[in-house]
Amino acid sequence: MASFLVGLLIGGLVGGTLALLFAPASGKQFQQQVGETIDRLSGEVRTAAEQRRKELEEELNRLRQGRIQLE
């Protein structure tokens, strides 16, 4: 899952940057678009990381329950 997050982040940054570089826009528009893209991507990465954390916590709890039952 970590490789997915890294791929998502890198792909998003590269794709967003290329799209912005090849789109005609003024300097201020470009800065605004870059800022919006960074905000969107950081939100997506944060959401994916939070989801993965929840999954790992659930897995840890299941493993702990199994260990308690074995003892």
C-alpha cells in the first residue's frame, strides 16, 4: 500500500505539473492552479494514508484478539 501512495503522489504531481506547464495561463493563474493542485493532491494522499492507518489498526486488533485467545 505504501508503494501505491508513493505512486499516487508522484503520478499526480507529474501529471498536474505537465498539464499546467502546457496550458496557456498567466503567471498568477499558473500559481493559483499549482496551489490548487497541490492542495488537492495532498488531500488525496492524506485521505489514503488515513484509510491505510485504519486498515492497519483493524488488522492489529484482530491479531491481538487472536493472541489473547491463544493464551
